[in-house]
Amino acid sequence: MSLLEVRGLKVSYGGIHAVRGIDFEVAEGELVCLIGANGAGKSSSLKGILGMVHASSTIHFDGARISGLPTHTIAGLGISLVPEGRGVFARLTVGENLDMGAFLRKDHPGIRADLDKVYSLFPRLAERRTQLAGTLSGGEQQMLAIGRALMSRPRLLLLDEPSMGLAPLMVRKIYETIASIAQEGATILLVEQNANLALKISQRAYVMESGMVTLSGASPDLIKDSQVRAAYLGE
Amino acid sequence: MPKWLRLPPPVAFLLLAITLILLPFLTGATLGNSWVRVLDFVLLYVMLALGLNIVVGYAGLLDLGYVAFYAIGAYLYAWLASPHFGLHLPFWAILPLGALLAGFFGVLLGAPTLRLRGDYLAIVTLGFGEIIRIFMNNLNAPFNLTNGPQGINLIDPVALGPLIFKGNHHLFGFKLTAPYLYYYLFLAFTLATIVIAMRLQNSRIGRAWAALREDEVAAAAMGVNTRNVKLLAFAMGATFGGLAGGLFASFQGFISPESFNLWESILILCMIVLGGMGHIPGVILGAVMLTVLPEALRYLGDWQRAALGHVVVDPNDLRMLIFGLALVLMMIYRPAGLIPSRQRRREFAAEDGVAEQEQADLYDAKV
């Protein structure tokens, strides 16, 4: 059975239907991506999973129903979000941001070990431990947001547009890190506008278009699919 | 702080304690007894500012109606310890009740405003403050609850066993009037408030407040129960307001809605912003300055008479003008506050590098 199972997810803002009933799932240890153009409903889907927006759906996480639960409870079950636009705590230091990632944990030796792990994954953050997060560059903030999410030792990591607003060089670096996190066995649901990148790194993909999943399958197949190439890869 | 001023902590602590104990006597002997009353007000405002600092500084919720909680605490005290209803409960019984009632009203204000932030929240809280004041102004009919604009008079002074905070007392050859006694009572409450505010800031709740202030979505994703944490900030802040209100009522012996207008809320907010938002020593200094400065400026008339032989401008007009000017100057030269917290100082210092930072954000070339 899949770790995350989403059935009939609908998200609407007032009268506007951003997500119109989609199904998808993520199995343990898998890296799955949700791709689509701007406004296709990708971020809304993530927010729907986390209970951050008004949504109707049946969502199971590790066999237990999580739809309808408040965000902080869902976070406590082991789903961690790297928000769109990074969402670092700007006026807290890098160290304090990472501490906040472990907000719900009480196993201090484990937290210390994970902190060391994050710092070895992102040596730049270690150098800037006492710097305010708001003064970091965009790429460093993205590293911090990922590191912070990892500090909760999540069972499922949700990444919302990690390439947004970053230079190509930094995007590559962030994606290398995501790949290495996935290789260590993490389960990841990646939302991305940059279809090329996301398809290369993931095992399976769902393509979204105006609130619906129009296509899904193994990423290596989709990358060859002429429809996808035409719509998202600019060919 | 310059190096020569740095004393070993026990010595500094002892000096501070002695200063605080002797302060009313020193003040009374040099500036006159009216200044001992000013000292009492300084302590009340330190309490209020630290309370509001929980809401505004820690949790980042802009509350412009804070004085409502002060009013609630004060009116509860007046109802339970004055001839108005013929009740005369002891102060130690009323103060916790007032704090609790104010805390309850804090939640009452917090609950409908959970989804509001920034300017919108400010407008609603401002409205709340005015509603409470207008209620106090008009609840003299059909049932006389507040005695309307006339206010409630003859409120019982604090009594600690046989020691009633009224008239003259003699202790070790010193004459102690009510303001002196209230000074020590307020000092005790203020110190307790400072300790609680410090403990709160460094607690798990304090970290949750900081996260909430910085980014609500991310805070929720970290597992912070944003609803409860917000309500707690409102409730805790209001509790201190209610406590200060009760103390104020007993100290003044008289309260009326006039004491709880919007200006008071703004003044308390100014203390926080001016001193250094979120930073306890800064907030304390802000409260001290903004209480002492207007009082000190009352001497403007005397100074004019001494310098020019007659009063040219009414000191009352000049007082607020200079007060406002001082505020503006302080904000220009110390934008992060008089004693900013480590973080706010860095934040403002970083301002110079912003352009460079934005370049880095855009291109991020320096991998």
C-alpha cells in the first residue's frame, strides 16, 4: 500500500476551482513529481494535503485518514513541507530556523545528529549558522528551507517549486541535493513547473492541467512522450 | 556598554537592588514627592509595555486596543472594592480575577481575528479598544454598572493585613506615604512580569510565537498549532494588562473611561517600538522614557520664567510638541529602538547590503 493516497482532491477558493478532483499516490521510498504550468493547481494540491486550504478529499497517510485534520497535526504525523517561495523565518538565525524544524521532536540526541547531518549536507548553512535567514541569498534560503524540513525527520517530504526564482547553477545544486536525499531512501513528492528537471529526477510523474491530472506514468516514459514534450519541454 | 561600566554580575545585581530600593527616597528628597507618583506610573507602564510586547513583539500581532484590557482590570477592581456596589474584597482576591477576566477578553478578541494580519488586525483591535471604552462610558443605564463618564470613585486602597496603603506610615524613622508603599508593591509585580516575560521568550511557546510572527504557513508546517498559539499570545498579553489595570484602580482610587482612550494604547505601543520591539531591556527603557519625558517637560514653564522672565508659550502646548519631536528624532537616529535586540540590530544593519543581496537573489552566481 502507498504511503500517501489521495482520492478525489478538490480545492476551491471562493467560486474558483483550483483542483477539480484528482487522484494520486506516493509509495514509500519513491520520488514522485507533480508537474504542470503556472496555475494548474499543483501548489493548491499540496496545500490541500496539508489542510492549509479548504479542500474536500479522502487522503490516507500510512493507512490512516488525514483529510480534515489541522495542519499542525498532519505535520506531527511526519509530513514536512518546503513551502513555495521558501518561507524561511527571516528574522531568526539559520540555527534557530533549523531548531524550529524540530519543533515537535523531543529526542535531543537525535535532533543534534540530524542537525549535524543537515550541516554536512549544506556546509554553507554551517558557515552561516548565526546569520539571519532573511539575509541569505535565494539559493541559501532554499537550502535552509529543505534543511529545516529535514529536521523534523519526515516520513514524507513535500517540495513546492524548489527551483523558483533561482539561477540555473543554483537550481542544479538544489536538484543534486534532492536526488541525494531521495537516494538515501526518503519519500518525496515534488511539485515543479520546470518539467524537464522534475522528470529527470523522479520515478513517476503526474501532469496537471487546469486542476486535473491529464497524464501520468513513469517519468522516463513521459519525458519521451510527444505530448509532454510539446506542452512542457518547448519542443 | 563601555568596558569600565561592566561589573561582575553579583555586584551589578546588588547595586541594582539597592538603587531600586532607595529610588523613591532619593527621588522624593531631590525632585519632590510628586515624582514618587511618577515612579509608580513608570512601573505600571513597564508592566503594560511588557504585556503588549508579548502580543506585538513576540507574536507579531499588531494590537491597537490593548488599553481595553487595562480598563477591564481596572473596572473589575472598582466593582469589587468600592462603595459603588458596596463590595470590599481584598486586593489579592481581585487582582487574579481581573487578570483572568482580561485574559478571557483577550481570547474573545483573538478568536474572531485569527485570520487577520497586519493592518487589518490593527483596525479590528482598535475598534475593540474603542468599543470597551464606549461601553464603560454608557453602561450607567438601564443598570448603573460603570457610572458612565463620571467614573467610579472611592476605590479601596490596597491593604496588606493591617497595613493600608493610605495616609502616612512610619518605618524605621522614615515617613512612608501611599506612593512609596505602592512603589514597592508595583516593583514586586514588575519584577515578576519581567521574569515571566523572559521565561516566555526562551520557552517553546516563545519559539512558536517567533515562527508565527515570521511566517504563519511555515510555522503551521513545522507543527505549530497557530490558532492556539495566537490565542495564547492575546490571552497572556491581556492578563498583564488586566493586572496593571487593577493596580492602577487601587492606586488612583478613581477611574473613568477617559483614562482608557486610544492615546493610551498608542503610547504603550510607542514604548515598545521606541525601546526595541521584542527585547525586554529595550521595552523597559521605552516605558521609562515615555513616562518620565512628558512629566519632565512640565517644567518648561518654570524654565521659561527663569530664562526669559515670563512664560512665552504655554508649557502644556509645548510639552506634547517637544515630546512628538523627540519621538521622531529617536526613530530617525535609532530606527531599531533604543536598545534593539541582537536580531533587530542585525536586521537593520543588514539594510545596507540589501541591494547586493537582491543581486545575489536574482543571479545566485556565487555558488
